[in-house]
Amino acid sequence: MKKVSGFILCLIIIGYYSVQNKKNQKLKNTRNQLAYEYNVKTNDLNNKLIYEYNLKENSSNNKLLYQYK
């Protein structure tokens, strides 16, 4: 009887940790997805800011060149 109850207890413990592992994997996937989306949005914003800065810089440089001539 002890072997049977020990076996059942072992199955319960394995099942519990299996469920916990699946939950942790889902959380990890969610965290990775959020990090990816944040990265994409941040990169997009940075690219827009750099583009706008370069436009202003080029415009300013063109004005200086025109005034210099």
C-alpha cells in the first residue's frame, strides 16, 4: 500500500510541476512578446526622430552653404 500511495504522490508532484512549467513558459513567451513589441516601437520612434533631425540638419546646412556662396 505504501508503494501505491508513494507512486500516486509522485504522480501528483510531477503533474503539479508540469503545470507550473507550462505557466512559466506562457509567462516567458508573453514577456518576450512584450519586449519585442517595445523594441519595434522604440526603434520606429528612434528612426523617425533621427530622420527628422537629419532633415533639419540638412536644411540648416543648405542654408549655410547658400549664405556662404
